[in-house]
Amino acid sequence: MIFSQRSIVNNVACGAVGRHIAKTGKRVHKRNEQGDFTSGWPGVRMNGSVRLNGIFGAQKGTFKAFLLISSLGTYYFCLWVVLPEKGGDAVAFSRDDLAVLVKTCIGRRNDYAVQREDGGYLRAGRAMTYDLVAAHLAGQVTLGTYVIDEQGSCRFAVLDSDKRGGLVDLVGVQERLAIDGIASSLEASRRGGHLWVFLASRVSPLQLRRWLLPYCPEGMEFFPKQDDALAGPGSLVRLPLGVHRLTGERYPFVLLDRSEGFRRLVPVASDVGASLAWLSTVQRVTPPAAITSPEREHAGDATKKNTLQKNAAVLTRPSSRMTIQQWCAQQDSVSIIGRYVDLNAKGLGFCPFGWHHSDGKDTRRSLWVYQPKGSDLCCWYCHAWQRGGSVFDFLRLYHGLEARELWRRIQEGGTL
């Protein structure tokens, strides 16, 4: 089995060398009578006659292929090797082997998801087990893990570039992280890649996003996407080293190699077992002791500058089993937010979240406050920020609190 022209083009080439390779994609891998592959690029030859003991134990037609690509003036000489079809030979893993993947790449342990044949996921609603992890590594099932664990914290973050050339784009992010002393691990994927930042200690999703989200360029996804998991399990990522159900292939962790005068991406290991051994040695990053945000820095100023002098809103105390959504549905949103913002007859007021306004101040009454309709909990929207939310979201941003802390205070009753 060899990489199809589409696989190579999608994973590396198109995003790196632009539209030209897309137009010549049908010429990239033309096999001649001698069994060699001739690139569509002048002077670049991809020799398919060299057989390898393929990565992750591919048995048939295993080849290595070299493809010269460039990204923003930087040249990469990338090594790609064939990955096995679904299932593969059964391999026995010890509990210690399985524990490496569990402790490193699994977030929530009391729930998980299973990948369907079309690449989508179904939530399982039950606890992850070591037997399931073994089946994942054997290619019998493919699991997804929720980034936020059952305690509402994270042990890793993931940047996802799911587009052509995404793997090369992630190398650039990895290098920017390294400049700031943040180690990361790069994993190939179907169309791009995942960049994992493994943590030495758990941190809240909100703190993690404040710290690492600024490194995520536009067009990439950052996981976790949520500040908390109070409204559900949150973001899901495919568990590494398994078989992608849509393509039938495994995707390895890769390293940037500069040893031969070229910059090339090479797999970290030759099989799953060796990959687990490598994963057990990855560097874990210690989160900063204090992570500030524009929201928290602005919260104190917003309270001091508020001219209404009535911003100590008295909030109804929820019952012990009430959810945040249920509590929000019972609130008079206009009345509560009106204690913090002077609203006109149309529900418009000056947005108190000055960090996204010029000179830190809203001068155009950008905030619109209204009563939610039906099951929709959204009750405010800032036209300048193009963002809104529920009354709970407003209070969280205004007071600069994490969701869990705000909910605790609301449950205790009284004023904020």
C-alpha cells in the first residue's frame, strides 16, 4: 500500500507550495515501467523501489517517498511512509504501555467517543477502560477523548490545523512556542496535523486558553474551545496512534530533522510500541503560576468606572439540582444587566468590556440587552465585539471570574 497522490498533496504539499501543485496533482505520482515514481516537480525524484519495514507494521507495498516543499521561504524535505490498513496484526500491550497513552493523551476518563466509519463521532456516555485503549491501539476501534476532564481541568492543549499544508503551518507554531520555552509534540493527521502541549500539572480550561490561545493563528482550531465543561463535555480530539476509520490509516507523531542539511519531518518511531515508549519521554510544560487576561484586568476598572452606583445585583439563589441554564432561564436579564449598564429605551448601552473597544472605552452604545426568546438563553450582544451570551456570561466577564467560581457565589446567594 502506498500513499495516494491525494494523501501526500493534502497532508503536505498543497498548503506549502500553493496552487501549482494542486493543478499538477495528477502528475505528482506517475509510476514508470521500472516501478519508480516521478514527481511533477523538475529535479525531484521519489524512489518507490526502496522497501522499508514500514511504520506501525505495514506489511504490503511499503515505500518511502521524498517530496520537496516550501513554506514562506523555508524548505522542508519530508519523509512519508506507508501506514497500515484498518485493523492490522493483533499486538499485545502491557498495562504500563497502555498507561502511557492514558496518562498523556486522555482527558476525561468517565466518558469518551467512538469514531464512525464516516469520520464523525458518537458519544459513549460511559467510562474509558484499559481494554478500550488496547482495542484502539490494535485498530479494532478508534476513540476520541474529551480535553476537559471530569474535574473540569486539562492536562494538555491541542492546536488543530485541518487543511492542506496544515502540518507545515503547525511547525511554524511549534517553533514560536519553543522560543518562549513551551515544548510541544507534532502529530500528523488526515489533512493536516495536531500540535499537542502536554502539561506537568492540571490547569483550568479558562487559564489554559488565556495562556496558549494567543499562539493559535487564524484558521486553526484550539482545544479546549470552552472555558469550562459546565454545559457539557466540551471539545473532542481523536486519540493518537489509532486507525482513522475514514482513511484506514494511522498517523504518527513526527519530528523536524535538520541533520542532513534539509528540514524534514520524520516519524518518531517505527511502530506503535516504540511510539508509546517515545511518548513516555515527552517534555511536559509547567503552566505559569499566574495567567492574567484582558477580562480580569479590566474587571476592576469596569466596577470602579461604573457610574450607576447600583451594580450590586441581588441574584436569586438556585436550588441544589438546578443547572446554570435553568438558572439563567429564570432571570430577568434586562433588569440584572441594567444594574451594571445604563440602558436606553431600546436596551442599548455602553459596553463595559472595554478591552475590545478603541482606547478601552465604548463610545457608541454598542451593547444591546434584550429578553431571551424560547429556549435561547442569549440576552446581550456587543455589536463592536460581535459577541454575546447569557446573563451568566455577562456576570462572569464583568467580574472577571471563572465560571466555576461565579456559580459557587451564585449558589451561596446574596450579592456580587
